[in-house]
Amino acid sequence: MALVPDELRKVAELFPDRLALVVDGGGSMTFAEWERRSNAVARGLVELGVAPGERVALLLANHDALLYHIAYFATQKAGGVATPINPRLARREVAHILDNARPRVLVAAGDQLARARELAAGLDTPPVVVGPEVGAPYSWATMEANEDDAFQVPIATSDLADIVYTSGTTGLPKGVASTHDNVLHIPVTPSERDDAFLHAAPLATALGTYGAMIASLRLGLTNICLPSFDTTRFAQLISSHRPGWLMVVPAQVLLLREAGVLEGLDTSSVWMVLFSTAPMPPEATRWLAATFPPRQCSSTATASPRPGTRRASCRPAKPSTAQARWESRSRKPAFVWSTITGMASLPTMWASCLSGSEAVGASTSANPTAPLRRGKTAGCTPGTWGTSTPMDSSTSWTAKRT
């Protein structure tokens, strides 16, 4: 197994000039630029005292997606543990995460900087606050001015890669700790085809970090990040960027349906629709099937509000047609049948179906120690996902492939 930053190095070597990230209204960078800039910032983090295993908190909104992508990988290259904090959380929840994670460094920008400074000052051991608006020696520009050739502090694949906190719907947020092995536990081959992945997921969540950032990286896709969801702008980006991949949540699908912005729009570029976080209402599923023709495959990985709930949505009316569609792209159809709740490696389910290497299983938060069940998918090779192992009282759990 490899480290998570090895994936960035690999894709940057394969497609150095391919756009890795496009932030709507906020700039872009290629895979090679992402690799170089994260190398430079990693050196800066080590200079600030980040040691292997220490946390670096990222309090960044989607408007600062460039910083988020760079800081996440720079942290791991410095041997640290990336700790995203959703800026949408309440002050009390952010304070709890900082107190629980005890980061060495806190990266913040924009309207989050003042909050970062205030909350950091209240900790017994305040982290160093860095960002583009912070003066030297902790400015982002100072860190990016370091050497940008290959850099990696020696760590093991069994070491923690990140800690992503839950949304706190059933209490204060809990950290889900993932090792490098966890995040990369299913092999994925980057796509030779230059394609794009459009979404508006908050990056500092499991869906945003794994489902958008890491999944699109591992597949070699251009990540088109919409800072906040807007139906009209989402439709415009489909028209202008012609993405092959869309990732949405049920609420966004309902808003798109009600707004009517996709009526008459050429959606022929879209061949994969991913949706997650909640079960999709049947009427929304039917609308998706009509908007994105049935011959095109859509997969779903929905987090269930009830233990044991299972969903299988957006299945093509004619599987044989779908099969032909996928075979023309040298891929297999991907339909995720089971629900995954709190799974650290969420995006690798989708990638696994694309490679035909594994099927997905199911687990629930009500019984996180139960073995993950063998699941069936249309065209994916059945497989298993190991057992879930509880971490400690401050975490949910993490899953390792057996």
C-alpha cells in the first residue's frame, strides 16, 4: 500500500498539465501545480514544528478550495494528520473539535480567520494560525516560497491520514480517524480520458474530502467545485464544462427539479451521477432517470437514517443498453446497492465499481462492529469490505479491508 500523497505524485506525473481543480470564481491549478505547492507548504509545516502524527486543522470554506487541497496534502507530506473542520458548524462545535484534536497548526482564511484566532487563543496550547491573510512568518505566501521539489516525511501506511468529524446531529461532532491504508484500500487506476467532476459538497466533510477531492484525484478527473450550491449556476457549469460526473445530495436534486433549470439543457456529457448523505425520494429518482437518460449509469451510496435501510436507485430500465454504454468506455456498470454510514473510504466504493474490482457491503452506526455484508452490484465483482473496528470514545470507527 501507498500513502495518500503518493496518489497525487502519481497523477501529477501522468497528467502534469491536466486541470486538477477549478473553483468557480476562485481560480484553478493543474495536478503538477498541486504537487509542487503542497511540497512547499509541507516544508513550511515542518518548520512550524509539525511532527509525525500531529494534527493540522483546516478551517476553510469552499471559496478557499485551493488552500484546502494544498493544505490537506501538505499536512500528510509533513507526516501530520489532516483535520478538516466544517466552517458551517456552530462556534461551540468548532471549539469542541479544536479542543478534542489539539492541532499543532490551524489553517484558516477569509471570514473564518477571526474565529480561528479567537478559538485558538482559548486552548491550553494554542495552535499556530496560518493563512493568506496572516503576516510573516506564518503567512501562506511565506510557506509557498519554500523549495517545491518532492518531499515526504517518513511515515507508515498504517499511520493516520486524517480525522474527519461528524456533523454533530446526535451530539457534539465525533472524529472518524482513517489511516492511509483505509483511504486507499481499493486500487484505482486514473482515467486516460480528460473528464470533469462537478459538485458543491462542503470540502471539510467526508463527502467533500473523500467523495469529491480524493475520488476525483485518484480517477484523474478535473474537480469543478461550486463554492455554494446554486441551481442556475450548476446548470451553467454542466453546459460550459461538459462534466462526465456529477455528485449531488437529495436536497440539491429536489431544488434542481423544482427550478427547472435542466429542462432543454444538453446533458449528454453526463454519464455518472453520484448521490449520497440521505435516501433519495422516489419522485427525485424518477426525475433523475428522465433528465439523464436511462442508458446512462448512476450510482448511489446513501447514508441511512434507520439502521438496516438499504437503497438501490436510478437503475437503467434496460441493463443491456447500460452495459453497452459502459463497454464503449471500457468500463462496467456501477450500481451501489447498499448503504454505508460513517464509512471513511466512501469514494472508493464508486471507484471500485468503475474498476470492477470490488462490490460494496453494508454496515450501520447501530452496530459498527458487525462484519460488513457482501453486496451485489450490476456488473461489479462481488467482494467484501472487512470488519469495522471501533476506535475510542471520541471517534466513530474505521474500516480496513481484509
